[in-house]
Amino acid sequence: MQPIIKTRSKAEAEEAQRRYFWSLTPYERVALAVKLNRQARAIYAANPANSSLDFAPHQHGRRVLKSTTPIPRDRR
């Protein structure tokens, strides 16, 4: 659980959050990042104006897109 930081200074709060984050083990930092990602997806999905978050392996940049023709490059 993240500690509660009481201060009037935004810089002090950010520094305390940074110290807390880097005091965690790498496994705990990854778990925290996963939790943050899930929260962000839930907030995004709550807005009906946003497109759906259907992350199949073949969608949304999860695969390499290949072109049948080469990409034109400017010659110097």
C-alpha cells in the first residue's frame, strides 16, 4: 500500500512518490505498473466516446505491418 503524503508542496510530494517507487523491488514495481495500466483502461472504457479496447493479438499495433510495396524514400 502506498503511503499517504501530506504536504503543500507539489515538488515534495513528487519527490516522496519517486523515493517510494524506487524503494520497491522490481517485482513490486511491475505489479504497480500493471495495476496502473488496468486503472487507466477502466477509465478509458468508462467513456462511451472512446473506441473499444479489444486487444486481440492481430489488432492495435500488436503485430508487424508489412507493405507489399517498398516505402518511397527521398533520394539525395
